[in-house]
Amino acid sequence: MDFSNRVAIVTGAGGGLGRQHALALAARGARVLVNDLGGARDGSGASVSAAEAVVAEIRQAGGQAMANAASVTDFDAVQAMVAQAQQAWGRVDILVNNAGILRDKTFAKMDLADFRAVVDVHLMGAVHCTKAVWPIMTAQRYGRIVMTSSSSGLYGNFGQSNYSAAKMALVGLMQTLALEGEKHQIRVNCLAPTAATRMTEGLLSAEVLAALTPERVVPAMLVLASEDAPNRTVLCAGAGGFEAAHVTLTQGIWLDAGPRAAEHLAARWSEVVDRRDERVPRGGGEQAVHEFAKVPVRRETGQGPD
């Protein structure tokens, strides 16, 4: 994959997975704006030094890069960041929304401020960055956007209700933006990585950490950021494994309205959740079409679904 003449913005790229993303894109020819607030794992503090260190690595290897320390929660700063890349290089082709923080606690013990902070960085940070590059990508009729989701969002994880909610929200954002961007040649996908970074310090054993290197996730990002990228894919990656995750719809059942419909539904629950012949709807409207198709023809009136 060749990213020559492409311009990429990678957020949260001062360390861990974001750093590897930036280095890999630059190694394949992309000009990379390395964004990192330079704060702690919980989002506190700020310093441009982390981003500048990655820029120095890229330049020493012969690549082109610049640093930016904007907080993705600040839309004005994000707009200035995107303008910085466009003024220097004339376009923005790739956005990797990677910035994130953790404030883990059980929901019972979590302050709403900690819930809101995580949603602001992961979800609204991605919204801000995507909103800022969208008109550029629309005008040039090319764009590749990678949202960083998580297995915690897809499947849940104890003590991460804030993080899980934000990460699953990114899947919903991707689903609609992929539909809206398709006619402009903008492809939007999600990456759900499993990697040992500063975000996972103290959570995993040494043996597991050795297998979960960030470098093993990078190929997934490169595919999603490439010219031949898919659209509307949730790609999971970790320890050399790669899988696709889907939000599916079972075939389900139909019940007529009536005072005991809830009881009938409960009695036939195994049929509702039976995953044989489940499908992946193309859009939200397909759920309604799927359900309407089950409605029996009313023979006494001759009316029913087409």
C-alpha cells in the first residue's frame, strides 16, 4: 500500500497505538499531522512534547510530519489543526480518530463528570475532527476516516460503562457517515483494537502484553485508511488476529396485537433470538421492512404488504 501524496491526521498519536499509526503511514509515504494533547491517561495535563517526539522520529526516517497539541474536545482548536494541515500540504485525505482517555469505575461509583469526560474525548472528539475534515474531503471527493471503537463497546467490559458507551456510539456514527459519505468517495470504518499501551498498564500479565503489541494492530488501520478501503466495516485486531464484527438482525417472529401479546412473546423467546439466517441490514430502514414483511395478508380485505 502506497500513501504517497496523501495527507493524514492521527489524533492521540504521541504514544502507543497512535504513534504506531503515524509512523506506519509516514513510512509508506503519507505526510502526517501528529496530534496529541500530551496529557495523562485520565486526560489531565497537556504538553506538545509527545507529538514532537513522534514528528522527530518520522523526520529522521526521511518522512514529512508536523506536531499539534490541540484537545479534540475543543472544536475551535480542532478546526485550526485541520487548517494547519491543509495550509501546509493542500489537502486532508485520512483521519484516524485515535485520541482517548480512561476513567474506569463501576457505574455505581462513577461520577457523572468522569462519564461525560470520556464521552467528550472519544465520541465528541471524533465528531469534532470528522466535522472539520468533512467539507475538505467532500470537495476533493476523497476521504478515509477511521474511528477507534473497542470490544468494550461492542461486547461490554466491567467498570467501563463510560468508555463502552462512547465506543459503541462511534459504531453508530460510522454507520451513518459511511452512508452519507459514499457518494463523495468518503469511506468510514471502525477499528476495534486490542493492544498493550499506556491505556492498559497494570491490567494485563507480562505474557499477554508481549503478544498484544500495537504494531500487530497497525495493518488493520492501513487497510481501512487505504485507497481500496472497505466502507462501514468494524474491523477487530489484536495479537495478529483480525475479525469483522457485525450488528445483526435475526429472522424473528410475528405476533398479532392482543392483551396477551407480551406472554406470547416471552413463550416464543427462543425463536426471536435464534441466530439462524440472521442478516446485516444495509440501513436502519431495513429493520422496518423486515418486520413489515412478516405481517400476514388480510384475506378478508385483500390487503397486505406488497
